[in-house]
Amino acid sequence: MTQRKFFRTSTIAALVLALSATSSAFAATPSANSTANAPVHADSARNAYLWMQSRDDTVLLLVDHQIGLFTGVRDINVAELKHNVVALAKAAQVLGIPVIVTATMPDGMFGPTIPELTAALPGVQVINRTVINAWDDSRVVAAVKKTGRKQLLVAGVSLEVCATFPALSAKADGYDSRVVFDASGTFNDAKRTVGLQRLAGAGVPITDYATSVIEMLRDNADPKAHDVYGALDIPFATLVWQLNQAATKK
């Protein structure tokens, strides 16, 4: 199966389940107009798909982006995965969003956190753990709680375990969890599909690295917008900027 077909088949299945989960939540959800000025804190009765992320209430949790695990990733190009998670971390810092990084037994077979990520996060200490679900580690939970924020943006390798498990557990604890799809990766089609379906069934929204940040940016007139887009390093946006610069010089 080609990579394009691989992405398409598993994503369609997950999206069907996501639509079902979303529509079933509408009955208990206030109208879109009534949510405009509503607080962003999580509520088990509301439809998380309708609430926008806020830079003032979001914390980013990066789980197990480790060298050994990256060698097994098959659902996304490893170079692209590295680019996306590093760009996400950089952009989050521009917006003042706290970033928490954790790794599973980095001295063992999974190896250390990828150096590109630690270089992008100077001063951020990696929380080393042995438990599989990061949310089962009291230090990870304490780090999230210390921020005082209730929207949790999660990315991890693998998607169905390292990103999904803490996202589900945090949601059960009252957090508004989101998973960053293209800053996560996994090892085969079945695992990818299982992860997406489980998140959809639990009402945990899926986003991508650029969309999640732009959602929190809100306004292109924001003084931080230039630095945010620079950190995101979106290929087409970079090309447009280069064309614009070239035209300006003429």
C-alpha cells in the first residue's frame, strides 16, 4: 500500500467514528452563539469540538519523541515528524504556552529525546519515567497542574499509546484534551486506526501542528504573528513569503 492510500483508508474510518461521536454530543451542547464568551475550561457535558483553544489556557505535553521509537515510525516521514514537533514546540514558546516533555526510560532501548527537540527547548527538563501512560506519572500530572491551565495539547510516539493514553486520562480528570496528529507517529496502519478511533469515540479532537497554533494565534495582526509563522515553518507559507520578498526587492 502506498503512503497516500495508507493515510486515506485509516483516516476515513476514524473520521466516520468522529462524526458519530460529535453528532451525539450536540444534544447536550449549547448553541455556537452561546459559546462565544464562554470560559474555555473543560466540562464533561460539552462538545469539545466546538470550543476553540486559547493560548492563555493551553499547556503542551510532548510524550516519548525518542530516537529509538522514531526508527519504527511508518505512518509519517520521520524528517517531517521531526520538523512538525520541533516547529510546534517553538511556536508554543512564542505564544507563551508552557511545554512539558517526558520520555520512557531514555537510558534503555527507546533512547533519548530527539536532539532537535531538546535544542528547541533550552531549560526544559525532560521528565524520565517508567510507566507507559504519562498521566500515571505524578510528576507529569503535577507539572501540568502547576501551570493552572485546563486545555491539554498532546503529541506522542506512538499515537495510539503515548499520545492517546494521557489524552484520555486527562479528559477523564476534567481537562480539555486535544491530540496533535502530525506531531505524533506510529508503527503500522492498524495502530494508527485504533488510536484515531479511540480518541474519536472519547470525544477528543484531533488537530495538526500548524492549525493548533494558528487557532491560538487568532489574529494575523497580533504582534507575535510573524514570529509564530516563522516558528511553524509551513512549507507553502515560506514559499509565499520568499516570493513576496523577491517581488518587493524589484
